[in-house]
Amino acid sequence: MRLAEALFLASLAAAFLLGFTSLAGLGRLAASVLLVGGLLLVHLTVDGARWQMIPAYASAFGLAALVAGRLFGPAPTLWPYGAALGLVGVLASAAAGLAVPVFRLPAPPGPYPIGTSSIALTDWGRADPFTGEPGRRLVAQIWYPAQAGTGVGAAPYVEDGVALAPLARLLGLPGWALGHLALVRTHARSEAAMAASSERWPVVIFAHGRGGFRQHNTGLVEALASHGYVVVALDQPGAAAGVRLPDGRRLDFDPRMADRDFAHAMAPALAEDITFLIDALQRLNAGDLHERWKARFDLTRLGAAGVSLGGAVIAQACVLDQRIRACLPIDVYMPPAAAAGGLSQPTLWITRDAETMRREGWAEIDVAETQETIASAWSGMAAPGYVLRAPGAYHVDFSDAALMAPGPVGRRLGLIGPAKPGVVSQLTTSAAIAFFDHALRGASIEPLEAAARRAEASLELNAAARLSSPPAGPPRSALP
């Protein structure tokens, strides 16, 4: 809970309790109203309002009404009942605020500060695969190593919490339930200058899950950027929760994507978004679209990662586009093209065992498809392949969603698995950095093996991975 709202709740509770003591003179009660009102204004100014605090906001107005009644009317007998109700409101807000917090992202582990910037893109070469309208509209967000002290302030986790209303409804929640995510602040600074370097930065593309949004793995993305990667996350309208375009329009999640077979069938079209994004990155790197990105990307060192459906999409893109040099699908089945012949790029799968999927409630058809297609792709590929299985992980443990309803609440809702808090996200982050350092920078694979040992996770290597040896010389540096 944030400091200003904690002080507001504490002062509000103290004011109600004051009325039950012998110190409850009218002067002190009036002063308590002023204190509560002042702290409420500070909270709204510094923190911003959120729905979890609505009972406390109502209790604050109730306090003012009770004190006014004691000052100007014969209402002292109402105090015990009104104060008790007000304390219930305080406790309700405190409980809701702790259960569904304005969370803090883990501190990025790398040496670089982080900047971020968003761009809108349109592929006029094809129609939107969901609506058939001319031009496929996309929004990309770029995270990158930045110069310290530049930028215009800490970037919000999401710019528009209202755009996540379709995701909230998909989860069976009111449309406003995820609006508070706009109050979360990241470690990245908006529009910061890119860090100076004598080398161009390697690039990793990130694809979100079905009904997700480009920022739902910001913890992982920031960790990669802090280690000297440019990370480009793509919002894919139709598959994303809701995408706000620069002209103000919102493109919502296509309800047909809730159907398993329809979502599978859309994977190739979504993979074309990735190919178009690579084309756009080449244009950015050439200075065609914006001078600030000119000659800053090393697209010969290009990786791709994705969670859930996004993992299937980037696997499909890795089959279609050999410009991608390393592939990281997370907890998802492999599309037929990848399952049949594997992938030609080094690939790390991060997933979990079949029994944990069943315990979470996955249908047997999904468990079997995920396990069997990963095994088929992994064993049949000529390139190095690694399968990392996180013990006790549930599906959302691989994203920031585990931070949104932490601890007992997340477990009671079935969102978080039995793994220790933070272990799965730390494993995912450490493994991703180690894998891309190995595949794109020539570093040893040993840090990936060490990460698996620390988390007591299983790591399987295919024949090509076992034959590959550590580089003879030092790895290509992430430093300028």
C-alpha cells in the first residue's frame, strides 16, 4: 500500500475511534475532519484515486456528516452506529488495497537505466485479419538502454486502464476492475535518450497472450532492457484486450478468440504482424521513420519471446522469418509448422509439467497438445533446443499477473501456483537473459543451467544443444 493512502486510512480510522473516547470534544473532532480531508487531497494528488478505496472515500464523507451533526444538530446518538459503519469502510478499503494492490515491479537487475517510447504502425499491404478493413493497425512499445537523467518521468505500466475493460470482462470482472493498473509506475522513463554505445543494441520482440496486452511482462522486458537489449512489444488488435490508437479509437478483443480452434487458426495471421514489425524496425534503423532510432539496432542479433498465445505466434514467426535468430516461447503449444520439423533457430521453451497444468484446471486436450508439440519440436530440430520446466508454476506465474493479486488472494482465485512467491518470475527472467546472451551474444549457457539449479527446475537439452560447446573466447559484451 502506498504511503499517502496508508496515512489517509490511518487518520480516518483514528478519527472514528476518537469519537468513542473521553477526548472526543467537538474541537478535536473538527480538527480530525480537517486532517482527514487534507490527507485525502494529498492521496488523490500524489497517488490518484482507485476503486479499492471507494469505501474509505465514502467513510470520509460520512465522518464529515457525523461531526457536522454533533456540531449543528442533536445527532450524538448516531455516532456509534455511523462510526462503526465508517470503520467497516476503512477496513474494506485496506483489505481491497492489499489484496489488489498498485504493485511495484521488481528492480531491473542490469547496469543500464531504461527508457520507453510507443509508436503506431499500419501495414497497408494487407487487410485486418479480424475485421477485413484495409490496413492492419498495430501499436508497438520500445524499451531500451537509456541515458541516466533523461526523459519526462516514470512511465505508467499502462497508459489507458480503460482499454483493458475487455480483459476484465473476459476474466468475469467489471470493466473497470483493471483501471488501477494505470497508476502503477515502471522503472522506465518516458522518451528518455538512448544510451550512447559504440555498438548497436541487439533486439528482442515480445508478443502478448490471448486477451493480453503488450505490457503484461514488463518485469521481464525491463530486465532485458537493463542488460543492454532493445525490446519491442507489440499490441495485436483482435488478440489483445484493447488497443488505443493515436486517433482515440479503441480496438477491442475479438470474442471469437475465446474459442480455442479460432485462436489456433489465427496464429499464422498474427505471425505476419511480427514479420511486418521486423520490416518496420529495419526502416527505423535506416532512419526512414524517425531519426532517433537511426543505426541503433543490431538486427543481425534479433530474438523473439512470447507468453501463452504469443509464444505460439513467435514460434510461427520463427518458422516463417529467418531474420529471427533465437526463439523463446513460454508455456504454450507449438503450431503445426513448428511441431512437425522443429525450429531452425536456437530455442528455449519455458513451461511446467503436465500434472501442474491439470492441477490448475487445464483441459486434458490442452495439456496433451502443449506437452506433445513441445516435445516434438524440441526433439526434431537440428538447432540447439532447451526445455525448462518450472516446478509448481501456474500459467500467470510467467507474467506480471502474479503481482496483481499476490499471496493468499491469488492462490484462492487459482491464479498463482504453489511455487514460492517470486521464484517463477525470477527464474523466467534469469533464464531469458541467459538464453539470449548465449544465442545472440555468444555467452556461455552455464548461467541458464545455474538458474535452473537455483529454482530446482528441470532443464533438458536436445542433441544439438548437448553438442554445442561454450565459446572459446570471451562473450560479446553488452557494454559500450
